[in-house]
Amino acid sequence: MKEIKFLNIIYLIFIILLTTSKLNAEIIILSSCDNKKDGFLKNEYILDLEQSLMTRNFVYNNKTFKKYRVTDLSVKKKNTSTKFIYKEDNKILTDKIGYPQFYTQLLFEIDNPNIMIKTVINNEEGISLMSSCKKIERFEKES
């Protein structure tokens, strides 16, 4: 009898681990994102929840490229950047950029096409709209 209970507990743990890992093996792609400040030919965010990485692929339009190229010759028209992310309730946040007293983060909400920027100065938090995306796709990673 004890052996059957032990097997049931092992089976239950296995099911819980299997369903939990499936939730983390998800990729969310936000594409055709309009930025409130700059213009882009391509602007997409890929959130890989299993690897805890956000990859941003973007291509500046000519006007924005020229604006940034004037002050920085290292600016490229086509770019890719990656940041670590973590999940907090139904929100996905990037790593903090800055100092403990002043930092910024990108903020994504599950199934929300808006990308926010969170700014914290001396524990005072401000959140503003940075970008709106026209398309959200969710994929389960296959093993």
C-alpha cells in the first residue's frame, strides 16, 4: 500500500514538473511596433520565456538613421539587441539599466500590444508608453 502511495506521489510530481516546464517554454513575438519617438522600417521584440531573453530586431527609417548618425558614427541602420528578462505575475520586465537610485526597464504585459518603459528615481516609479505593436504571436517551444 505504501508503495502505491509513493508511486502516486512520484507521478504527481512528474505531472507538475511537466506542466510547469511547458509554461516556461513559450515564445512571444511582438511585431510591427510603432515607436513614439523614432521611425522604423522593422521593429520587433521576441520574448523567450524559457531562456529568459528578449531579442529586439529593428531597422531605422532614413530620417531616424540620419538623426542618430549625425552624433554617433557607430550607429547602424539594421540592429539587434538582447536583454535578460524575468516574469512577475502577468508582467515581463527586462533587467534594470542604471543605478539603484535611478534605473529604467522595459515592461511587457501578457497579451498587451503596448510596450512600456518603467523609470524609477529614488523609489518614485513612473511608467509611460514607449511603443504599440500591431501583432502579437505566442508559440509553445517543441522539445
